[in-house]
Amino acid sequence: EDQVTQSPEALRLQEGESSSLNCSYTVSGLRGLFWYRQDPGKGPEFLFTLYSAGEEKEKERLKATLTKKESFLHITAPKPEDSATYLCAVQARGTRGGSEKLVFGKGTKLTVNP
Amino acid sequence: EAQVTQNPRYLITVTGKKLTVTCSQNMNHEYMSWYRQDPGLGLRQIYYSMNVEVTDKGDVPEGYKVSRKEKRNFPLILESPSPNQTSLYFCASSSGRGRFGETQYFGPGTRLLVL
């Protein structure tokens, strides 16, 4: 069964305190791993796509990395505006045999205090 | 402006009364999807559609129906809603090209309460 597990469930940081969020997955034939940001009461907002082990993507204070079993979202010197829930998702095999289904983790709620 | 719209945004209904939540996108995207989001359970895919007349089940399809007769629209139908379908629902679309989670645009959400 395809699974995505995110840890920790919640993380509190002080402004400027760097840390990492983890996303571990089990899926047959990974077609893509995706990171999203979700603010309260809003739909998720796409951040990154990672396709293969060793790949890295960066955007401002965020850097996403991928291994064969997990992905990390590194947050460098976070600011209060980085507070949000961060979601990880993988593309998995659907019932028709193609890889069209998306499976999300439960997310990590990040709070950055000033 | 590129966007995904959902209607209604808020809905209170009673058990057994059929309802439809509409979803429309203006980006000519092939891939569309419905999710529900519940506390402690995260975002779960209900149904998705690869293109017109092509739909498939996600992880939690029971009690829902979808149709894709036009590329821009992907309505979610609850034939006989039950209280366990009380949830926050999101519609999303992406251009596909094999990477369906990539640049997936989400709608603003529909909050449904079934009494």
C-alpha cells in the first residue's frame, strides 16, 4: 500500500532557527514527490517537485531534497511568515495501472515565533 | 487570472439530500481532482480525472460520484450525503504531462456540514 508519513506533526521554531521537516514514503515506482504549503482556511500551494534520488530544489529559505526513501524540507533562518502547514505528496499507481493517483501525508504544522 | 473556482463555499444540508459541488478551471488543464481534508487524517484524494470522460477512484471514493463531460468542469456529486461526509473539500487541476502533482492549483475549498 502506498504511504506517506510526515514528521514531526508540529514544529515550533524561533525566528532564525533553522530546521528540517521529514517526509518518508513507500510507493511502487515513484513518479514524483511534491511539497506544498497550506495556510489556514486556504487550499495548498505548490512549492517543489522532486523526481529522482539526489535531486535538490531551492526557493528562498526553503530547500527540498530527495533520497530513495524520504524527502527533507530544510528551512534556513525562518521568518514568522513561513508559519504554515507543509504537505508532502507522492504520485502513485492508480487502479487503471497508470501512475495518476496522488497520496498526501498528514502534514507538518510549522510555527515560527518572532 | 489562472484559477480554480468552487461553489458553494459553505453548505449545510441534511442526511440523504442529494447535492452537487461544482468545480471549474480556466487553465485548459487535463488533470482535475477532488480531495477531502479532515483533522488528523490530512488531505485524501476522492476521485481524479485524466481528461474528458476519463475518471478514476482515489483513496476514499465511497459515497461520491464525479463526471467530466467538459474539460473545464469537474463536479462532485453526493447522491445521499451522510454525517461522515462532513468535511472540507478541495478541487484541484494541473496541466499533467505525467507529473500530476506538479503545479497543481487548488480551489478555495467547500466546507460541508451534513446534519
